[in-house]
Amino acid sequence: MVTVAVTPDVREEDGEGGRLLPPTVKELFVGFFVLGVTGFGGVLPLAREALVVRRRWMSDSEFLDLLGLCQLLPGGNIINLAFAIGMHFRGVGGAIAAFAGLLAVPSGIVILLGAAYAQVRHDPLVQHMMAGLAAAAAGLLFAMTLQLGAQLMRDVRALMVVVAAFVAIALVRFPLLPTVVILLGLSILITARRRA
Amino acid sequence: MKASPWALFMLFGQLSLLSFGGGNSVLPEMQRQIVSVHHWLTAQEFSALFALAQAAPGPNLMIVVLLGWHLGGLPGALVSTLAMFGPSGALVMFALGQWKRHHHRPWHAHLRKAILPVTVGLLAATAGVIGSAVAVSPGAIAITVIAFVVLALRKASPLLVLAGGACLGAIFQA
């Protein structure tokens, strides 16, 4: 990722502005709590800024390293990151504190939104607004797909896996578990074969 | 109360370890189970809750908390959240030690390379499933296309685009 080059990790060399003490369980909760509050429209860039630059819990390369693991494994990236960073510093207790902190405010807000919507959902204006909101949210998903898929554009075999996943899930509505098992196996084979 | 805590636990627990690529990849299966298998919601209701969750701050998949609350009250919300994030979180904690020791091994890069096309395909499927569920009128389709173009050109933040979509929906009665 570009961030490594743009923000070289200088703190490890100069002792002055160096790393602070490892965060306590409470600090982990508070740190991720603040991320949850402020993370409107994408928490990831914010997480790097808060954890690496502002709180100095870890270096950029450590952050990217943990993020790599979180992106590889199933689960939301930021939620996985909370588990990983909490675990890294304070074990299971730290992981649970970071996770609970991250979800506290967003959970409350989403339930409030849901309760408000349940009250007014038969209002025609609200229905039109929700239809527009949902349509825009779908556009967001298409844009995310394009952004993530752009790096595969020249890779015909990878694109075949993409198309197969789309057909199986969106068109055939095949169950997810067998689809993921088969396609992941296929994709690993293709990748390994190209190496050999 | 439409769904028992146990039914929600089973549903989201199954999805947890399948949520490759940041979580959105399980939305079609979530929708299939909730709409077609259990008949707890219609496809339109599911899309509306998805849109609400997208408009809220925080990580992806806040829709899980909202669905749990909507289908099973506060116990439903708690159980759904734990079932969705517990197994994947436990896997992260378990894998962390191994990762720190072996993360420079080449097979990690290859595994990541192999997962990417699956993730992109599942995300495309998510966009297709949600997109067709919300395409209830020509106006709604137009809003999806406009939102896509604006975001693909990176001309506005996602939150602004969502707000714009809601306004356009109200004005043009999508």
C-alpha cells in the first residue's frame, strides 16, 4: 500500500517521538469507542490516522501487517482489526474491550434509526426517501465492486472466478457455503499453478 | 417478535466464518435466508434496513444489529451481534500468533491473491442482489446509476451520496 512510502516509519529510529506505552484495556475500549463515533462513511482511513499517528500505539508497518491479516480472514475488516489490536496488546480481554468499544455507539444509532423508521415507515414521503436512500446504497456497492475489482482486470482466470461467484450467488441463488468452498479451492489451485 | 434468538443465532453464526472480504459478501445469503427461506421480511423491507444501516456510522454489517433488533428485540440484537462477530473474531485472535511468526512467508501473499477474486465476485453478487431488490421504479434505477457514477469517479463521499439519494427519492418520488 502507498501509505508505507508516503509515511515512512521514523519513530523507531528516533527515540524522542517514539512509541507510547502499550494501551490498557480501558484505553483500547476508549480508542475504538471514539473510532465508532467518528467513523462516518468508512472507518479504515480514520483508524490508521487515530491508531498510528495520533495515539501512536503502533508503527505504520505494524498496522498494515495486522490489517493484512484482518483482510485475509472472514469478518468485517475494522471489526477484525479491533479484535487483532486488542489481542495484540492485552489478550482476550483487550480484544473484547476494543470490539465492544467499536460497536457501542454505531449499534445504538442504528437501533434508534430503525425505531424512528418503524414509526414513520408508512408515510409516503419517508417511503420515497428510503427508496432513494436504498438505491444510492446499491450504487455504493457497485462502486465498491469496481474499485476492488480494478486490479483484476487483466487477469482472465481471476475474472472467471469473479463471474462464477456472481452467477452462483446472484443469478442461481446458490447457498454461500458450498460456493465459497468450491471457488476458493479453485482460485487457490489457479494461483498455485501459475506460480509453478 | 418474528424470530427466536436461537434462530437468529443459527443464521448469523453460519454466516460469520463465510464473510470473506469485509462482510458485505454475505449479504445475498443473509437476504436469501431471511426473505426466501424464513419469510421474516420482504425483499423491499430487507433493502430498506440495509439502506438504514449504510446511513449509520461505524463498520460494515451494522445491518446485523438492526436485523437482530427488528426481528427479535434487544435479545435478538445482542445474540445476532455475538453470533455474527464472535466466530470470526475468535479466528482472528487465534490466527494472530501464527501470523506474527509467519507473515513473511510467500504462501500468505498467494492465499491473499487467491481470495481476492472470490471476494470481488461475492461483492458483485451483493451489488446485483441488492441492486435488483431496490430497482422498484425507473427513478430508483436512475438514482443507483447516478450514485455509482459519482462514487466511481470519486467525486463525493459515500455519506453525501446517500443523503443525495434520499433527497432525490423524496423529490422525484422514486
